[in-house]
Amino acid sequence: MKKREEEQRATDELHALLQIIYQLTKVRGDKYIIQHFPHEVKDLYPALGFLAREKGDTANWESRFIILLWLGVIALVPFDLNIIDSGVIVIDSEEGGKATEIVDVML
């Protein structure tokens, strides 16, 4: 139970941080803000995992917006498609971990 509460608190803190970044994009513009995002292919898995976990959450749309901006930056980086060809993302859920292929998350 304690682990679940810690995960929920970490998720809430992440949403709060992403909402602050969203406010910065409204003030300064998204083109300026995305220059400061990390842009490595290894960041693809955490970003897609976050979107898969938060798939039905409409209350935190600002978080999804910022992650989609970040994915836009990552998508511009040239990389070999074999990296994502058979990759699997493990999504933590209440029933336990659920393995999902990356291609399913993208579609």
C-alpha cells in the first residue's frame, strides 16, 4: 500500500511539473521551450510509457500536451527503426505490470 501511495505522489508531482512547463509554453511559446527538452532516442520509451499509462486521463491534458511536444522533438532525431521494431513497454497498473508493444502504443 505504501508503494502505491509513493507512486501516486510521484505521478502527482510529475503532473504539477508538466503543468508548470505548459504555463511556460503559453507565455514564452512552444518553439522556445522545446529547445530545452532532451532529444535522445532513449527518451522515447519513457515518453510513450507515460502516454500509455495516462491514456484515459482527460483531467491532466496539459501533461499529455507537453509529452506530445517532447515526442515531436524525439521524432525529428534520426534513428534506426530496429530500435522500436520489437520493443516492449511495461505499463504499471493496479493488476500488475502489463507488457505492451511500442507499435500498439503509437497507434
